[in-house]
Amino acid sequence: MGYIVILSGAGISAESGLGTFRDKGGMWAKFNPADLANPRAFAKDPARVHEFYNLRRTACVAAEPNAAHLALARLERDFSGKVLIVTQNVDDLHQRAGSVDVLQMHGALFRAKCAGCGEKWQAALIMTADDTCPSCGAKACRPDIVWFGESPYHMAEIRAAIAACDLFVVIGSSGTVYPAAGFAAVAQEHGIRTLSINLDHPAGASSFDEMMTGPASRMVPRWVEQVLGAA
Ligand code: APR
């Protein structure tokens, strides 16, 4: 086996204390995504949207990568083939754990962009509606997060990776938000083995040849041990 592609979701960061979206008490149980995670909500009330992401950025700074993030960084270092992480998460825990080849398809909490000229820069911990773009000076600064109704990043690269890999693994995702939710079925159509590592059975369970059920901090190190031991 020479190429592993891993798709991670909020569940891999749950044990680092960062909330998931759809679990009981998850983010979307407290906040309505329609009020926050879309361009119209931002145009209507930028201060409220900034406050939501300021809270998430502050929580992320206080969080630490957990054993699952660290195990994936070890896999990238010690596996003889290639490892690519495609994450739906906007936190930076994979990178802080040491993973290098990471594609953030839903954007990044710690990156900002100008809704006017498209300039991107490292986001301050606290952003406000009065911030001005460092490039064009417009008061149009937003988190560089892919909101509902916007196109995810890196899609061509992700599709090519899924078609070329030998194993496609989904860790900590409910499998309910497309296009990511359809990736396992695409891999299976290419005859690629698929594995789910999740606290419970995700949607689209039939797209997985194998399922490891349990907390990521326990299951991912165990899986990485199996892969490296078998190599
Ligand atoms: N270990 C493994 N899996 C876990 C853990 C854990 N400790 N805790 C929760 N999970 C699982 C849940 O069972 C659930 O299946 O993680 C999954 C989290 O699902 P969601 O909350 O829907 O998160 P995710 O799949 O990443 O959401 C996808 O939706 O709102 C958008 O842009 C947002 O990227 C997000 C996308």
C-alpha cells in the first residue's frame, strides 16, 4: 500500500475539547448555521458572525492536539508511502500535531480574507467588522471559512487524490455534508478500500469496507500501529 488519503471531521477534535456540529449539544444545537455560517448572515450582521468565530478561535488556541492528531502525524513521518489529510475542520490541530500534507477544504480559523479584493492573511485572534483589508483598505474582512452555499477549497486536488490512493479513511465525520460526505462512495467506485473510524456509524455506512467504532484518540493510534506494523 503506497498512498493513504484521510478525511477528518469535527469528531477528531472532539477530545481536544472543540465541539462537533451535530452531536447532542453540538454547535448547531446552540447556534443556527443559517444565522452564522453563510454569506447573507455575514452581510446582515458581520459583528455577530465575527463574534462566533472569535469564540471558536479562542477555544482553538486553548486546545491541544489529541492522540489521534499525533498518530496521524506519526503515520505521515513513518509510513513508507504518501499520506494526505483532507480535513473539513477549520482548527489547526493537525498542523500543530506535526502533519504537513494537510488540505483544509472548509478554510481555516486562523486565516482571514477580504470580501472585496480576495486578499488573505493570518487572522488576528479577535476580528471585528471595523477591520480593514491590509491590501485594499476596504472594511470587508471576513474569516477565510467556506460557508454554506460556497465552494470548498482544493476540490480538484482532492478528487485526484481519492482516485489515486490505495486506502481512503474517514475519521470523525457524520457523513452528512457534501461534497465530503460523498468521497467514500467515490473511492469505492474506483475500487479503493475504505475505512471509517468514528464514535458511531456515520451516514453512508455502506460506502465503507471496514469500520472501527470508538473514540478517535483510542482507535486512530491503534489503526496507525496496525498500518506501520504491517508495512
Ligand atoms: N471520536 C470519533 N468520532 C467522534 C468523536 C470522537 N471522540 N466524537 C464525535 N464523533 C463523531 C460523531 O459521532 C459524528 O459522526 O464525529 C462526527 C461529527 O459529525 P459532525 O458534527 O456532523 O461534524 P462533521 O462531519 O465534521 O461536519 C461536517 O458540517 O457544519 C459543517 O462545515 C461544517 O465541516 C463541518 C461539516
